[in-house]
Amino acid sequence: MYEGVVQDLIDELGRLPGVGPKGAQRIAFHLLSADPDEVTRLADALVQVREKVSFCQECGNVAEGERCRICLDPRRDPGLICVVEQSQDVAAIERTREFRGRYHVLGGAINPIGGVGPDDLRVRELVARLADGQVQEVILATDPNLEGEATATYLARLLVPYEGVRVSRLASGLPVGGDLEYADEVTLGRAFEGRRLLSG
Amino acid sequence: MYEGVVQDLIDELGRLPGVGPKGAQRIAFHLLSADPDEVTRLADALVQVREKVSFCQECGNVAEGERCRICLDPRRDPGLICVVEQSQDVAAIERTREFRGRYHVLGGAINPIGGVGPDDLRVRELVARLADGQVQEVILATDPNLEGEATATYLARLLVPYEGVRVSRLASGLPVGGDLEYADEVTLGRAFEGRRLLSG
């Protein structure tokens, strides 16, 4: 429909997640009339990411180099490992500023229907990190859905033999700012189950 | 939040129209785990577009070179000019395969509130194309909204002195496949106004 290179760009943009054909066209025409520097910066950012970014050999998080920023930070407690499904979850937890330990990125969750088993995740690498006896607690922060719960249950069982390592799971309950009336029954059930004593 | 170059990419992606912060993050992580060739192709497409694509000196459509594909095509009728707001509109009309004339891309529509007047659009260039007396009809295909109608009205008046040049406007009415019950009153009013005689 368009001149060759414009159509090429629309096609490439249309392959990105969450960008449909209309969105790809809109972005392409935005870039055509945008400051040429903006296009250059985007192209450079892509090249840089491809060349420089890899995954941390320790925790599996995105990293520039062999170790990620968090694993390289000596102020982060190596006795505390928070297990998450993906790097985006690391970013979400970092935004809370609540957690001062380290992470372990599994690269997904167990999903038998999708053909993802423990061997497809960085489970062996997690177990290897417990070998030196430094880790005191593993916090399972996989998603509170079917796959995430299955993964947490699997890991909790797997880590039973490691004495001195506590295994915990993030609390489920009502989201802050949410409305009890509109909570689904599973979440509300969990909120009851995990209720905290305020007095007495 | 992320390592330098990943955050750079998220920032650049987040500047694109229709891509929010979450979408930018999703695209960035998709590219991180994607085939490196895909990232290269996208970066190349951006560089190519920046280097090769410009605007047709004749009609203002996107072009690789001085003239666009349509202006270079000798089979396209030079006596018929379809005036549109932007290149995307050219693509939309080309998809209908109804129109065998040429185009004129204004680069927007008159919008006094947004500070866009006739001098900000390629109006002078349109008038210049009428000078050689070859053009028989100018079809005003600006958007059927306030700005597009204002632009069409302005151009229709401007082109009155050009004898031998018919000026027409795309029909307004019920969209094909639409539902009369749900049509807005302005569209329905236009559909009555523009009704066609089927017999008698």
C-alpha cells in the first residue's frame, strides 16, 4: 500500500506486542514527520539493547554485563531471595522500595498445558544458589494465578530439604484502594484466610 | 528502574503515539527475548525510513525520492485531484481501488483553535497545480468532521475562480453495514439530504 521502506517499517512495528496494523501505521507516520533525532534515538536504543543487554548469570534478571545492578550491589542482602517469574516483576517490586534482598528470575511459570515444566525455568539455578548456606529465606513472588500458584507449590516442596531456609509466599487479599463489594470470591476467601489479628 | 539501555529503549518507545509506559515496557521485554534479527530489522527499517523517505514535491504524499509512486504512474489521470488531509488517507482511498486520479495531501486541516490556518497547509501548492488548465475536477476528501468541513468549505470558495474546474465533496451518509437505529442524528440528517432517487 505504501512506498517500500514505509511499508517495511509498518510491518516491523506491527509485529510488536500490543501494536496492531492501525497502531503500526500511526507510529510510522508519526516517525515520518517527527524530529529526525527522535528516530535516530529509537534506532540507537534498539541497537544498544541488542548489543549490550543480556541476562544476569546469577539471578536471570536483565543485565548490562555478566551480573545485574542488583546482584552487584553489596548493600542488597544476599540472605534473602525473592523468586519472580520475569524481569518486569523485579521492576514492580523495586518500585515498592520494600525489599532489600536479591532476586531470582525464573523466566516464566509452570504451565503443563503450555508445555512449560520446571526444566524450562531457571529452577536448577535457584537450587544452586542455596548450596553455600548463606540464604535464609526464599520469598515466592510468582503471580497469584493458576500457573504462579503451581510454581510456588512446586518450589516450596522442592526446597523442603534445605534446612535453615525459610520459604514464604506473598500475601493474597484485597487490593489496597479496592472495593470489598466488587472483590471476586477467591480473593475475598484468601483475605479471610490470611486475616491479621489487630488486638486480643 | 531498569538498567540504562533498557530504560532508554522503554523511554523512546513510550514517546510513540498510542504506546503508554506499560506498553513500552512490554515491547522492550519482547525485544529483549526476541530473535536478534527482529530487533535488527526494526532498527534498520527506522534508519531506512529516516534516510530514504521524504514527501512528494508534487502532491505531498510520502515518497522515496522527489515524486511519489502515484504521481510517477502515467496511468493515473492528471485531470482528477483528490485532496486529503494526510498520507494515511491516500492509503485508505487506494484500498478502495475506486479512484484512478492523483492526490494532493494538505498536511492537516484548518483548525483555528489549534492555530492551523490555510498558510500552514499545502494550499498554495494545490492552487499552483491548477495553473496549467489540465485539472478538470478537484474532489475534496477531507475528514467529515468540523475541521475537515471547514477546510473543504474554504477550498471550495478558493477554487470558484478556476473555470472549468469542478469541485466536489465525498458523500456523507450511513456507513455501509451500519445500523440506522444507532446512527447519530447529524449522519442521519446528511443521509436524508444526500438521498438518491432509485426510480421515478
